[in-house]
Amino acid sequence: SLELREDGVSVEWDDGHRSDYEAKYLRVNCGCAECVEEWSQRKLLDPASVPADIRAEDYLMVGRYAVQFLWSDAHFTGIFPFDVLRQLCTCDQCLADRDART
């Protein structure tokens, strides 16, 4: 399940894990063609250009594999596949799991 909060987004995963994302963190990590150069993967979005008080105002499910947010800065082209969204989780357990794999 997905919940939009005033300060971010919460996701309750099928395995019971809960991920809480700050809105600006997700917006800065948008992988769309406006935010990331397609071939080089160079980030085009300047994080300083994203308002500190940005909010996810709405979202659409994209099939059964992703979610698309409508941000308060009018950006809406980014699609967050669920596997990418899970990889962006910054909770202590997910960070430890990532460190253990490297």
C-alpha cells in the first residue's frame, strides 16, 4: 500500500516492510529523461532546484510494476518501478542489507 504524507511517501510492502521516503529525496532521485540523461545516466536535475517543501500531490499506479507521482513543482514524468523504489529505502535495515552485499 502507498500513502502520501505531508512530508513524504510511505510504502507498506507485501513482505511487511515499511519504507518512509522524504518527498525531496524521491523527487531528486527521479530517473525520467528530464532528470537523467538517457545514454550516459548523468543526472540533469540540480537538487538545489527542487523546493525544500516539495510534496507528492497525487500518484498513479503504472500497471503492476511502478508508480508515477505528481509533484507540487508540476513534475509528473517520472516512473518509479517498485524494485527501484525499494532500493531507494533508507531505513537502517535496508542500508545494512546493501552494505552486506557490497
